[in-house]
Amino acid sequence: MKLFAEMFTIAPGNKDHHVAIRCAVGVFIPLIILVLIDRMDLAIFASFGAFTGIYGRGELHRKRLFIQVRAGSLMLLVILLATLSARAGQALGLSDTAGTWTQVAATTVVAGACSLVIAWWRHRPAGSLFHIFAFAAIASIPHQPPLWQCMLASVVTTVFCLLIGISSRVVRSRRTPWAMPEPARLTPDEKRAARLEAVGYLVAAGLAGTLATVVGQWLGFGHNYWAMVAAVVPLVGRTTRHRVARGIQRIIGTVLGLILLAGVLLLNPAPWQTVLVIAVCQFGAEMFIARQYVLAQVFVTPLALSSTLLAAPAVPEVLLRDRIVETVIGAAVGIAVVVTPAVWRRLRAGSRAQRVAA
């Protein structure tokens, strides 16, 4: 009951509307410009470039800029590798099946590598969830714009978000000291924890991607990377119970978010209206992501799917179906990965106790 109650408790706010406004503006302006110039094929690249703004949310201006430059550079590298991966598959003439399994393998590597880098840098949000999403979503687009256009949209959006991150310095009363403390070095225990966490991301993403692909080929589902994204959600948490709760919250929030999205899609929104929905959902997600994960997921789900629809239009009913199925698969795998070590430790402790008693 305590676990259930914690899932629906909202933590107190901490100027969350500041970062929410920054992130909403950071994604809205680039996307609305793409709508005006009729280049929605570049929307997904701008959307992932805008993820730069979610880092360094509570830091002083100089440190926030430093963190966002590193985070944005890593995301741009992921975007570049994803576009190259998509083109390599086409150049090699891989079949759909071979291409899918190659994408699962490549996304798994990205999951582990980016998790290690983010932990090494002590960035928050922790983990490689956004990098998994960006790489797999972009790599799965069959027909992409020229590479230089894809990267230009991403780079310009990233730079725009960097400027938004320090924009309050134009108001003297809002300026923070232009100083940054010396970053603390990781201790040996922290380095070991980072490596173990990276292994966890590899295992969770790889298992979820494999299972989702097998089930998808059997039952006709797609978008296996949503399972990989959902699988790593439980890996972020202080305790096993907290991590399991995040996995369950992911499923509950996704279901509620799909209901919200279904209502939006019934209105058959125009592209500019979809961009407005994305901005509102980005605002809502950042308002609650650190305070109430279920509520945040209600906004994250239509945010992610609306971005996907802008880049690669598809049958909405299929997207809604795939989203919930893949989320359940991924969250179940993630919870299993989190629980297994704890169960194994208890079994070993029980076996040891029995030997001592004997």
C-alpha cells in the first residue's frame, strides 16, 4: 500500500515552471519554423536536438551552459550515428528483418555507452533513455533528407536551446554568478557503479529489443525501440522498490497518455496544431517529471507519438496499439532486470544462513 501511495504522491515544486518554459520554447520555435517552410521531414531531428534543454535544469548559468554543451554534443553525435546507420542499411541492401536486428544491436550499444558517459559526467537526467529513443527513432526512418540538412536542423536547434538556457542573463536581477565549482572526481566506488549501471542498460535494452522484435514479428507489431526505452526506465532509482515503482508508473502513465492522445487525434489537428500540442506536452512533462512520474508520462506519451507522426505519418490506431504493447514488454523486462539481483542476493544469503545453521 505504501508503494501504491507513493506512485500517486506529488512532490513539492522547485521552480519547475522555469525549466518547463525553456524546454517548451526550445522545441516549439524550431518546429513551427519547419511548419512554415514546409519541411516537416526535418521535425524529428529538431525535436531530438531540443533535448539539450532538459539538462542542467537547476544549475547556475555557467555550469548549465557547460552541462548543456556536453549533453547537446553527445546527442548530436547520437543523431549523426543514427542517420549514418539508416543510410548504411540501405547501402548494404539489408532485408527488413536483418535491418531490424541490426538496429536492435546498435541501439543496445548506444544504451550502454551513453549510460556510462552520462554517469561519468554526473549529468541529470541520468541514464541513456533519450539517446536510445533518438538513435532508434531516427535509424528506423527509411527515407531521410540529405545528411547535411538533418544535421543542420539538429545543430541549429541545439544552439538555440543553449541560448535559451542562459537567456535570463539579459535581466540583471536574474543573473547568477558566472562561476563554476571544480567538478568532483568520481570515486572508485562511483566508477564501479557507473560500469555496473552501463551493463544493466545493455542487458535491459538488449533483452527488451530482442523480445519485442520476436513478438512483433509473430503478432505483427512494430516500433520495438519503444520497448527498449521502457526497459531502461526502472534502472533509474535509489532502491529496488523505487525502481519497480517507476516501471509500473511507466505503464499506468502510458495508458493514460494514450487516452489523451486518442482524443487529440480525433480532432485531426493540422501540423501547426500538432506542434502546439508538442510544446504543451513538453511543458507538462518538465513540470512533473521530477515530482510525479505517472503524471509526467501522461504528457510524455503524446509528446513522443506526436513527434513520430510529424516525421513519419502512420495509422494512429497502429501507433497507439504498438505503444502500449511495447511499453508493457519493456517495463516488464526492466523490472525483471532490477529485481533479479535482489532476489539472487536473498537466495545466496538464505543458503549461507542454512549452511551456518547446519
